[in-house]
Amino acid sequence: MAKIVLENIDSNVIEKLEELAIQHGRSLQEELKHILEQATQTEISNIVDYKETVMQVQEMFAGRTFRDSAELLREDRER
């Protein structure tokens, strides 16, 4: 298991983390592990959500062709 050392953490941050740990019935180390696990799970979940959204949009526009936007801009300027 990896070991992480954090230095120069503001004392207010540490106090708040200790308060959270007490509220959740955990040690400071357990609370920090929990926070890091939650952060990574949220990130992974967000990536999955984004990928699903991209796939839905790709399916929605599958088989369609679109004109070059430069061509559309030229037409617009000529009006």
C-alpha cells in the first residue's frame, strides 16, 4: 500500500478535517482515505456519464452529413 505525506497544510483545514472525522466516527486517517476514495469514484462516475452522453449524441447524428461551416459563413457574409 502506498504512503502519502502532505506538508504545509493550513491548520484550519486540519481542524475541519478532524471535526469531520469525529462526526463520521472515524480517525483522521480514515476520514482522509474516505474523502480520497469518494473523489476518485465521483471522477470515474463523471467520466462514464460523459462517455454515455457522447455515445448518445453520436447515435443521434449517425448517418447524417453536415456542410462545412466555412462554407456556411461565406454564404452568410454574402447576404
